[in-house]
Amino acid sequence: MAVRFLGGGTGDEGSPRLYEDGEDLIVQGYIVDHPGILAQLKIPAGETVVRVPKGLMKYLPEDIGGETDA
């Protein structure tokens, strides 16, 4: 399956961006390298985290945007 671009706040390959790959979302964002933040998150080996503005979530399609309280 091809990766589908959902949206982003900048043009021409900038960050942040949001993509869909089948059942997964791929997030392009800013590297979190602050030791204090990383220590709180306890990231396992082989994984990383990126910082993404909340405004990027407007690009989530309704069918994958999660449950809402009605």
C-alpha cells in the first residue's frame, strides 16, 4: 500500500506532516532530544518520539480521528 499524505503546516517537504500507511499513521515532526523529557517518557530501545503541534491533528480524517464524547 502506498503512503498517503494527509496534511501539514508547511509546504515543500517541511515539518510537521501527517501520513497514513494502512492502519498506521506516520508523523514527521521535530526531534525531541531534551534529556529531561526523554527520561520522563522512558522510550524503549529502537523507538523515538517527535514533537508535533496540536494544530496538525486537523488533518486526521474522521474515520481515524478517534472517539469523541457526544
